Amino acid sequence: MNQRTCQLCEKKDLHTIVDGATRMGPWAYMCYPCFTINGRGLGLGRGQLYHWDYDTQKYVKVPSTSR
Ligand SMILES: [Zn+2]
């Protein structure tokens, strides 16, 4: 599995990425700066934060502490 590219600004090799709903409607993989501008928040039905894990070479879900 490769590191994701932000679907909004096309920044590559993201260490932190959010798979979430955008203000425009559709879901997207976003870098954190894009998420802060375009995201609709974290949580069920809104968005999930991931961090790249160098040991396993996978994205790992970051538990949501929001709400
Ligand atoms: Zn971006």
C-alpha cells in the first residue's frame, strides 16, 4: 500500500490523511491543511483521521477524540 495523495491539492506522500466528507459534498482523501479548510469534522459519518505507520507501511486509524 502506498501513501496517499491529497485529492484536493495533490500533495503526495502524506503522513497524516483524513478520509472524510468535504464541504462540497463528496468524500475525499485530504491532507490535514485541506481538511481544516474543506473538511466537515471528524467522527462517524464525517471523517476519519489516519497516520502513516512506517513499521507496517500502512495507514492506522487515529481514534477520534472529538465531540
Ligand atoms: Zn491537500
